[in-house]
Amino acid sequence: MRRTLTIASCALLTLATSACSLTKVLAKGQIKTTRQLGAALDTVGDYEVAKAAAFSGIAQFEGVHTLVPEDDNTLFMLVKAWGGGTYAYIEDDIELAVEKGDEAARSVAIDRACNAYDRGKGYAYELLSLNDKQWADHVKTEDALAATLEKNFTSERDVEHVFWSAYAMLNRQSLCAPAESLAAASRQMMQHVFKYQPGYKDYASRLTEAALVSRTEIDAGCAATNTCGEGAKTAVGIFSEVKSKTNGRSLVVQLNYATRYACRVGDKNLFEDQLHEVLCRDLDGYPREFNDDMEREAEGCPELPKVAHDPNAAPSGYRLTNAIAQRRARRYLSSKRLQETSLGCSFPEAAPAPAAAPVAAEVVPAAKADAKPAAKK
């Protein structure tokens, strides 16, 4: 009897272990498939649909991570969701609060965003530690970081991990101003991405470099005094390069050109021109079509080079990021409060209109004034 019970117990234990292993295998397979199909969401041009999908996905990824904490697909999806989703959707709530002048809502949204970025940064460190167990130490110094990137992160998959980790770290840095500075390390990581996969996410690593040059190597408001220097030339060159490589279809390029560069130097005309271009292209990035120049000018659209494309083609991978860019461009163009508070634009104050010259009173000649009315005949 004891032998029978022992065999039965072992069988139950084996079955439970097998069931647990099977659950992990199924969970890992599901996340792997989700990662492979994730690019399909980029073709969705509906902001609200994409937002709902992003946050429902996070719950799934968190659950799978509990089962298989070492799975790199799950960690990657968590880093991407917390980093990219927070920028696209929670930071949008911050801007809405600023636009309305609702300081309480703005404070709540900032806390939410910083907590989310902290979570994304934590998962980024877990993900990169799969290749380098001392990542948390190596990321602290330039030489150690360069060495581990070259040694452990050169495959296409690993470079993708580096990009989204740097993205989450940079967004956290710019919004939350944590005690530890990750800006230099994140920039170095983005440069590594550009070295091995320059075209990844429509040259996003190169676009990030242009934004960082604008913020760190250009004096605010320098356009007014014509003192912007080499930093401005570098930034403009990179923005132009990326815009050319994406044929103007990735509207986040024009959005960043306006908000990162034009705001910084204080060039309001460039700021408005770039944002109008964002709104004058469709979700696939092609110039909108107008019946004539009068209709185009009424919409405030510049004349853009015509680009041949198949109107029946499947939606492009630009649609989601372009929808986000257009949503923000409309808001930035219409809100001086956002321009000053969220973007930190250095636009010079408009000179007051000159006062109108006073209208001189008619001077009546004395001879005429003293003249007596003619006698009636």
C-alpha cells in the first residue's frame, strides 16, 4: 500500500510539474508570436484603438513575466510597452492638462508617467542583463558601456533591445529628472544602434541624436542674435538627412524638427512650417491632395513635392506614429501655453504695433474765421 501511494504521489508531482512546464511553454510561445505580430499595430491610424491595445497588452506581459521572468521576448515587450506607451499616451494626458490649465491633473499625470518610466527602465536593465550580468555597473561609465555594447549587443535582436531600453531611459530622464543621469549613457546606446542598424524604426536613433544636439549644444533663443553656431548646423543637417531618407513620410521627423530645434533656437516661422507640413500629409505620410492652390493655401499647407503611390496599397507602418504626430501638431500650433510650458519655446515677443499718428485738427485760417457772412442782396 505504501509503495502504491508513493508511486501515485510521484505521478501527481510529475503531472503538476509537467503542467507547470507546459504553461510556461505556452506562455512563452504566445509572447513570441505577439512580438512577431507587434508591427501590425503600427499600421493602425486610430489613436484610441491603439491606446486601448497598448494598455491591455501590458497586463498580459506582466502576467507572463511572473511565470517566466527570464524570457527575453516578455521583457522586450514590457520595455517597449512601458517606454513607448507612456510617451504616446500618458504624456498626452500631461499635455491635455497643461492646455486646460489643470495643475492637479498635470501633477497626477506626471506621477503616472514617471512611475511607468521607472518600471520600463527596471525591465530594460533586466533585459540587458541577460547578455551582461554586470550591466547595471557597466552602464555607469562610458568606457565600460562601450566595451559591453561591442562585446554583447551586436546582433539584430540585441540592437533592438538596446534601442528600446535607451528610449525608455531617455524619456524618463527628460520628464522626471531623476537623481541619476542616464542621458549620456542613453545617447551612447542610441549611437550604437545607429552603427549597427541605422535604419531601425525609420532612423529613430539618428533622429534622437538631432534632438539631443538641439537640447545640449545650442543656446536657447540664439536665432534672434544669429549666434546658434555649429550645434545648429549639425542638428539641421541630421533632421534634413532623416527627412530625406524617409521621404518626408515619417511625420515624427517634422514634429521633432519643430519642437526640439525650432523651439530651442526661437524660430517661430520654422516651427509653424514644420507643424503645418505634419498636418498637410495623410497618415501614410503622402502629401494631401487639393483641387487647386487656393484650397491648399486655405488649409495653410505648403506646396510639397508630389509622390507617386498606389492608393490601394495596404496601410503603411507609419500610420500610428503619424497619427500621434498629427494629434500633437494640432495642439502645439493652437496653444501658446503648451509652447511655453511643455515645449519651452524661446520665441521672441512680438513687437508692439506702432501707435497710430494722432489726427491733426483742422486749422481754420484766421481770415476765414473772422470773415463775416456776405450780405443778402
